[in-house]
Amino acid sequence: MYIIAQGTVHMLSPNEKKVLCVLGQDSYFGELSLYVNTKRLTSFVSATFCLIYILDRPTLNNILKAFPHLDSTFKRFGN
């Protein structure tokens, strides 16, 4: 999962020729990868300089081991 702290990112069409959506500060993408093993559905490209935080599955699992009560919150977030 990627969280945009600063900058702008474009979500591209499947053929990567059209910008479908523009994401900015405090937006996120890639959250589906935290819950399921699936092929990437969309491509994203930075439109400006970006500061992006990454949350990967192993890190999320470590967080949930330390704070198991957050599991239901993250599952709702994923839905």
C-alpha cells in the first residue's frame, strides 16, 4: 500500500495512455495487495515530486501481532 504524503500521482488506464484519476496528498493506492495475492490491476506514475510511505504485508502483519485489536479496523479499511 502506498500513501501519498506529498505530491501528485496519476492513475493510468490499462493501456497506460490515459490518466483516469489524479491522486494527491493523503490519498492512497495499492491497499488490495495487503489482503490478497493478485496481479496489479492499475499502473500509477508520479506527476510531481512525491514523498510516499509504503506499508507492505509483512509490516502490517507485525503491527497486527503487536496490536491484534486493530485487525478488524484494517479489514474494514480494506473493504
